[in-house]
Amino acid sequence: ATNRTFTMIKPHAVADNHIGGITAMIEAAGFRIVAMKKTQLSAAQAGKFYEVHKERPFYGELCEMMSSGPIVPMILEKENAVADFRALIGATNPANAEEGTIRKKYAKSMGENAIHGSDSDENAAIEGSFFFGAIEQY
Ligand code: CMP
């Protein structure tokens, strides 16, 4: 079935002018951009977004990195969106990212891995509504 996932382009990739390159890969892979904007999180907002990771050793570094500059959050639509998008972005560790994936091309490290992708339909809905209201989703 057609469904939705949530993604955001991380600060280092926005700062390096890769919004166009990354959205081109997303659209070429058959995803429709339902919502998109450029915004910046405070450290506290990043902490809330990544609350599931709060016990992880990299949580502080993650929140600092994600609030260090503008990001581009998006809601995407496609058949089998969550799983297909995770395949398109590639492994979290860019050293393991497959050829042709967004992270293979744009990730710099485990933390600066260019882009986020929701890991379930449930989290896609939660993460999408963190950034976008109903009248922003077309
Ligand atoms: P993301 O898909 O946005 O979800 C959690 C993020 O935590 C992940 O991408 C990485 O940016 C970050 N992350 C995961 N593992 C590590 C790690 N070992 N060191 C630093 N950052 C990490």
C-alpha cells in the first residue's frame, strides 16, 4: 500500500549545499514530497525528537550536531515507504553504506550521516507530526 515516511537532511549536508542533490535522489527513487521546509532545532527540541536514544552514549553529541545548523525535514509518500526509504539511504555507518545510496554519496561519519529515515510506520507518523501540521501535508 502507499504510505508515508519521515526524513530530514542533517545540518552538515544542508551547509554543504546538498539539498538539491539529495531531494533529486529521493524523487528519482519514486518518492513524492508531501511536506518540506528548512528550519533549525534548538538543542532541547533535538533532545525531544531523539528521546528514544537518550540512554545512548552518543545522545549529547547527536543533539548538539542536529541543532548546529538548519535542517530540511520532509514527509515522503510511496508504496512501502519506510522500508524502501531505508534502503535508499543506506547503512547508518557510511563505511557500510551500499553503492548508490544517499549515505554512500553524502555521509561523512556515523554521526554526520547526511540524512535520517524513520524506522517504522508508527515512528514515521510521530516524527512527521513533530514538524508538520495537517495543512502543511499535501
Ligand atoms: P538517525 O537515523 O538520524 O538516528 C539516530 C542517529 O544517531 C543516527 O542517525 C546517527 O546520526 C546517530 N548515531 C548513531 N550511532 C552513532 C554513533 N555510534 N556515534 C554517533 N552518532 C551515532
